[in-house]
Amino acid sequence: MKIVLVDTNWKKFLPVAFTRPVSQLRCGILKMNEKWEKRLGCDSVAVSEDYLNKKFFNDFEGSAIILNSKVLPSEELIRSIQSLNNKEILTHNGTWLAIKSEQGYNEESWKQSTQITYNGNITYLEAWWDLYKYNGQEIENDFKLITQGRISRPLSVSNNLIGSKEKLFIEEGAYLEGCTLNTQTGSIYIGKNAEVMEGSVIRGGFSVLEEAKIKLGAKIYGPTSVGPKCRIGGEVKNSIIQGYSNKSHDGYLGNSVIGEWVNLGADTNCSNLKNTFSTAKVWDYEANNYKDSEEIFIGCCIGDYSKTGINTMINTASVIGVNSNLYGSGFPEKRVPSFQWGPNEAYLFNKAWETNCSIASMLGEELKKEDKLILKKIHEID
């Protein structure tokens, strides 16, 4: 059995989806595909844009569960999916959720599928800001999934815990000393070999994954998720940092989604609320224009490999593309295209790729040929 996660609203998750399918985005502790894999007990592939499929989709034979990638899993939904027979399609209010196929991923094979109506509750991810809006719910769901039946490492006496220790889980190799943790507001998960430095104050829900570091005196309000090998300091509220990214210094980040290999310079601050306290307009890649997000609290969405200089000020509801470099006085534009250097210069592709490889090697990682091809495509289309 193979899981196939199919993107149905990919453009709504740009710019972080430029470099990955929606199913490869983190919401809660786990990425979307990881949630489904753990619950259904099998591996997954993703179907998205052609240039992404070369990395994220491998052809296969045999049976498959085909899933709409914008749907979040639940126990009730999993039971309904597992009860599907061949060529049955599960739907909810006109939206398809899942298809059972004994012929792999072949659109022709399920055109005559029998529709089965799902009447339970469904959570859909409709745009990038839904990732942080549902992050608290998903931290709790993932925490239960990951820690059930396991025993946490004990918490050192140098720390101050407010709330239940049952809502705190510390993996092997993690360093956590001299910190204040509050699980009354949500669960806290500390990943393998992660480091939470002295003086950090954390209100759950919160997760930090393997080999990431929370810097001295960080102030983190949940629900916030930090991916592997990140460096996070300063003040962070209700945000998701996908992985391998740095916000090492003071500065505020709220209600935001940050891609991989992003570096926010010292004292970079992101506004997450207009001073009129009204809903904010955000760049819509599908409409090629600004649209009302209908959100009052909305920070920024930053694509992979982008960077900000020291003291950068990011406006409410900003979207910053892939491999851009922001610096200079005043606020940058709310919509920054990919491969932009400063206010209005182009970032040469070869120079950008060279820098990306250098940054990856510093963390013991290596970018692959597929990554370069994806970036070349983004350089053309954005």
C-alpha cells in the first residue's frame, strides 16, 4: 500500500510551496505526509506541480490510498478511509477526500468511482496562514501520536515547570536547563539532541525538533513549531519554522510561516497586526493581486533560502519569495518576488546556488541536483 497526497490548492501556499508540495509542509510537530504515514502505517509520495514531482513522486505498482493534501487527518476520518473498497471515493460537501485504488495512481482507473459521503468533522487547510491557525490543534494531535506509550526523559531540577509533566516530553540527548515551561496552555515537545538554553521562557503548545537550538533568554508563545537544526532567539508567537532556518537574535516574529534555510538578521521585526486593527490584504499568487485575507493577526510567509539584513522591518501580511535578500532602510514591499537582491536588483542564480550550498554544508547537509532544478524553475516563474 502506498499513500499518494495530491495538491488541490498549491498556489494558496506560495511562497513556501514553491519548493515543496503542500503535503511536505509542517503543521504541528509533523509534516502533513508524516501524519498520514504514521496513522496509516505506510509510505507516501506527493503529486503537485510537474517540476516538483521529479523530486517528490516515484511511480509504483499496487494498491494506493489517494488523499487530498489540504485535509488534516483525524481518527474518525482515518476509520472511514480504511473502510473504503477499490474504486470508492470519500467526499464531503462536494470535496473529494480520499480514493481507494488497486491500480496505483492512475486517474483513468477511478473515473467511475462509487461516491461515499463522509458526514464527520473535517479540517481543511485553505491558505498558508491556516498552517499557524491550526498549529495548536495539530501539536496536541501529533504529541499524542508520537509519545503514546513512551516515557519522557526526566526534567532537570534547574527548570521551572508550570502545569502537568504529562504534557511535556523530552527526547534522548536533549539539553534543557534553567528554563521556565508552561504546559497549562499546551503540550511541549523537545526533540532528540535539541538544546533549549538557559533563561528561555516557553508557553505551550510548542515543539522543537532534532538538533535545533533555542537561544539564551528566548521568549516563545505557543502554538509555535520549530523544525530540525533551526536556531531561534528573541520573541516568537504562533509561528511555524519549517527547518534549517535561523532567527538567532532579538526581534519579533508572530503569526508567520517560515520556510527552510531562511536567515533573519539581528533585530529583524515582523508586524502581525495593522495599527487600524482591521483585516490585512495579502498577495494572492492565483489572482496576481492583493486580496483580503480576512485575518486580523497575520505576519509573514517567507520562502526557502531568503534572508534579511539587520534591523529589517517586515510589514503585516508580507510574502517574501525564494532566495531573496532583504536589506535597506524603511519597509520592503509587502510582496517580494523570488531571487531579488535588495530593493530592486536581481539575485544571479549561480551566485545564489553557491551561497545555498555553503549554508547547507555548515549544518552538515548537502543540497541535491533535484534541489537545483527546482530553484531554476522558480527563477523562471517568479
